Amino acid sequence: MRKKLSRFAPQTRRGLGALALLLAVKARARAIPRGFQRVYNAGFVTTMTLYAAGIAWIFGHQAPWPSQSVVLAMSVVAALPCVIASVVVHRRAR
């Protein structure tokens, strides 16, 4: 069991780093004009939901592990809602 978990230590650290970065951006989002935090929160919640579902899917299919290209594509799709919300807030707040 330990060998399986130690194999994923770098991915776990990257995931925690990504979560820390998103929380830091969310904390900075408090400085934006009123009403935009709702847009960012919607993107943030959607991103975190997709991230959790992706991790559950990856660990649920342990027989043949998903290829790196599938995981990379899934990561991009999971990050898109937060990126889109950030772009919307940035453009409308000008």
C-alpha cells in the first residue's frame, strides 16, 4: 500500500500547490469591484468540483491507469472555469 501512495507523492504536491495558488488568487479577488466575486466563486467552485471528480476518476480506474495525455487534457478542462471567470472579471473591471 505504501508503494502505491509514495508513487503519487509528486502529483499530490502539485495538486496542493495548485489549490494554494487558486486560494491565493481567490483572496486577491476581494479587491475587485462589487459583484465580481460571485463570478469568480462560481468558476472556483466548478474548478474544484472538476478537480475532485478527476482525482476520483483516476484513482477509481487503477487497472489500466489513464495515459498522461488523458490526465493532461482532464487537467486543462478542470482549470478552464476558473481561468474563464478570471478573464471575465479582469475585462469587466476595467
